[in-house]
Amino acid sequence: MAVAIYFTVQDSDADKSTFEFWFPSATAMAVITAGVPAIAALVNPLLNGGLVNAGFKVEVDLSGTWGPIAALISDVQEKAEFSMRTLNGFLTRLNLPTFDENFFTVGTGQVDTADPDVAAFIDFLEDGITVGGGLLAPSSPRGATEDVVTVEKAIENWGKRRR
Amino acid sequence: MAENSRPSKEALMQTALDAVPETGEISYREWYEGLVQSGNHAAVGFYRELKSRGLVSSAVVANPDGTISHKIGRAR
């Protein structure tokens, strides 16, 4: 069974959305614990939403660095979808809600993967992050140790528009 | 008739690679901003290509003060 680190964000309407990162069950708990604020530092610059809670079955207080107040333009329906390929060829996807549209290349539906904040996040997805004396490398949530090796696509994934 | 002075894909990729030091590493942000400020903004888009070709590698590290270091270097 894989271990998940989760973040619940909210937009200015207090609508909430949770996204998760999966890791092999053999990952040390000290590394998982230290990984929550570390991954938050990677994701925070990309989103307009406020952070409600984060953790891995246990909430971690990050209010000092990422509080619950959301930007007025935030919306949990505004997402960026990262499509990732694992070591054995499986495809897994991650949607980040309240994604800051300034990180999209103008005139396209593509995430600007060259942007420094985006590039750091993608390199984390592909190669992991060194934290707490260990390496935290994302895998797929398939229940096995399917290491993510490549981010194939990062695109705009807006929810249904209401008229 | 004016020549098309747009750099080729390979030229842009080389520009991007040249901005990575031969030895050691550089922060991705410093690499990115250096290219932008030198008028080579188009080259930053080739980072992922350089990585997929095995020409550069990266390391993302969480610092004790809560900041993130993201560094790149020539692949060994």
C-alpha cells in the first residue's frame, strides 16, 4: 500500500479541493513528515488558493508560511493537470486546484514548464526531493512502487464553466 | 531580401547548455534569469529537452530554513 501526502486548498468562496502525492510504503516516516512542508514550498507559488490542511493522515500546521486566506481570483475549478509516466509505463495524473493562470504560456493551454517555480515542481515529480535525510520520490497511487520518471504533459484543466 | 535571423532549434539548445557551467552546478532560477537578461529567452524552453537527452541533471533539495534549492548541472 502506498503512502500519500495530501494538501487541501480552498478558494475565495471557501470551496475546497484536495490533491495527493503517493510514495512507496518503504519511505521512512521522518522523510514523509519533512516532505510535507517541502512539497508545500514547491506547490504554493503555483496556486492562488489558501491552504486548509496538509499531511499524511495527520494534519501539519503550515499557517506560518501558507495560510488559509485565498487570493480573490482563486477558484478550485481552475486546475493544471500534470500527466506523468511511471517506470513501467503507467500513466498517472495530478491536478492542482486554484492554479495561478500566470503560469500558463500566453495564448495556449500549456503550463510554462520553463518557469522557475514550475520547473522546480516538475523536477520534484520526476526526480524527487532530498529532505529529512532521505529522498522523497513520487510514485503512482496504483498501490505499488511505480516511480514517476517523466512529466509528459502539463495543461490547463478548467472545470465546467457556468453561464 | 533580409535573411531570417531566427536561431535554429539546435542553436538555442546549445545556448541553453552553454549557460550551464562545465563543472559544478547553478541554480535553475539563476540559469533562467541569465538567459532572459542576455536576450536568449527562447533558449529556456529547451531545458526539458536537455534533460531528456541526458545532457543536464537536476536536484531539488529542501533547506533547513524551509526554502527549496533547485540546481542543475552537466550530466556526468
